[in-house]
Amino acid sequence: MRFDKFTIFVTGGAGFIGSALIRHLLRDTQARVVNIDKLTYAANLDSLPCAKGHPRYAFEQQCICESEGLRNLFDKYQPDAVMNLAAESHVDRSIDGPGEFIQTNIVGTFTLLQEALRYWRAIPPRRRNTFRFLHISTDEVFGSLADDGYFTESTAYAPSSPYSASKAASDHLVRAWRETYELPTLITNCSNNYGPYHFPEKLIPHLIIRGLAGKPLPIYGDGSNVRDWLYVEDHARALSLILERGKVGSTYNIGGRNERTNLCVAETICDLLDELSPKEFPHRDLISFIEDRPGHDHRYAIDASKLEHELGWRAQETFETGIMRTVRWYMDERPWWQAILARGYELRRIGLQPGPRQTHSAEQTH
């Protein structure tokens, strides 16, 4: 069985992609998983129902910016790998409050690298040879594409938002720790994820939840911006495969080959809601167009050929099958997202205020 007697740190494991990865590791491998999460506003341990009482699972509430706490965890659990998914990830929030993104995504990654390096240097040579540090990043570091072409592993970085700039910086740190200190690192850059347990501020759950309530469905600009959609469970499978068989020092792009405009995504969700939760009017009537996001990239599209050819990974879900599963999940699992709304999260527009005018206290407001 894969990862037998193997201990993996998953930072950000209570988040959307992190929780999908932990569910996959507990279900499909023999790995011992240590979930390291600060538990910010978007974290949710209820996204890990399979983990409660699981003999191969442990949870540690810990910020990756705090070196002493991380050092204690490395010493306590003696991991064989680190999978770093801890990050602030919402572009609109990075526009309103970039400070947290700089702190978590850059300073946090630096601190984690330093503690991983300290630990790695002290373990026996045999374990040093098998240790891996896998850093999970985004295709947004590449900036915006025209109407054709794809991001490859050699595409130059050109981030457009505070979020993508902070992730680009963290990628560069990971590469530098490999080149300078020989820490065995790998990097992945993925396209837009979607699926179950997605925090309601992101496009697809936002539209589903508002559509179920019969509320207006806001689309930025004219809805022509294009994203390559990746079902989160396909992403989790790719990450475990890269950890297991990826070449140290390499970068792997992960994409679903499912390009859709934002308007097309909204219309598809509306049509599914018409079928599964009909109202007296078509859900498409709820679609409205609002002021565009500042610096909104036109198009993202991933070329995942390297991952497909070298490691044999393929996305199992098309956008049509994945979005159907996702809409059904949000209909069937209302208590999960209703609890988030009950805690005070509002389905409202953010991301229009210029960051430099924000005070530190405003950046801390979620």
C-alpha cells in the first residue's frame, strides 16, 4: 500500500484543497497524516468527517509563521514529507488587505522552509534521501493569457494581484532553498479548483448558494474571463502522485483541460438548478453583471502534459460531471455551508478598495 509507515505534514489541511488531500490520503493510502492549520476564517474541520477518531490522523492548530511551534511539531512527529497548502487564497481579499497575504504566503513559507531544513539536516542519511517538501501553488503566478496558448512549467512569472504576487514569491523561495541548501523540494501550479467543501466566497459555491436562495448571481465585467477548472479530488490524486514519484527540484502543472468563461460557469449552474431545484422562473434570470475586479486576468489555461506523460495522471472528472457532483453536494450538504453563514459570513462583494488605504486593523477583518 502507498505511503506505508510514512508520516506526512499537510499544512492548511482544514482548507478546501488541503481537506480534499487529507480525505484522499486517509482513504486511499496508508500514510499517517498530521494536519497543521491555524484555523483562519476559511478553515473548517467539519470538512474532514472521515478524520474524526482515525488512527492515522492527528490535528495540530499551528500558524506556519511561528518557528518555535513548527520546530516542536517536526521534533514530535518526525515527518517523511511536508505538503504545504497553508495560504491566504482569495484574490478579492488580497486587494482589500494584502498584508495577511504577505505574512502567510511569503513569511509563512520562509519559516516553514527554515524549520524543514533544520529538521532535514539532522535526520539520518537514509531518511534525508527520501524526505520531500512539496509546495502547492497556483497558475495565477503566470499572469494572464491571450485567447490562445497555455501555461507550461517554463512560462515566465507575471503576477497581477497581491495574492498571485505573494504566491510567486513563495515559489521562488522554495526553488532557492533547493538550489542553495539542497532541500529536496517540488512545486505544483494548479488551475482553478472546485468541488465539495469549498468556502462560499469562491465563484462556484457562491453562485450555487445564492442560486438556491433565489438571489442575484453577480458576474464580474461581461463574464468573458476564462478559467481552466479542476475537480478538487483530481487535484488531490495528482498531489499524492507527485509526492510519491515526482522528480526532486521539478515543477508540475496540474490542470483539468476544462476551460470555461465565468458566464458559461454561471449558466451551467443555473441550468442544473433549474433541473434539480426548480423555481417559478429560470435561474438564468438571476444573472447580473457588476463592476469588474481590479487587475482581473483575462484567461488561465494549464498545459498538464508533463504530469500526464511523466507520471501517468489524468483528470477523471470533466467539467460537466464535476459540476453536477458539486451542485448536488451543496444541495445535499446544506448544514455544512449554512453553519458558515450562521457564523456571520456574508455573501457580499469585496475587493474594490485599494490596498494602500487599508489600515492594519482593516486587514485583519474577515
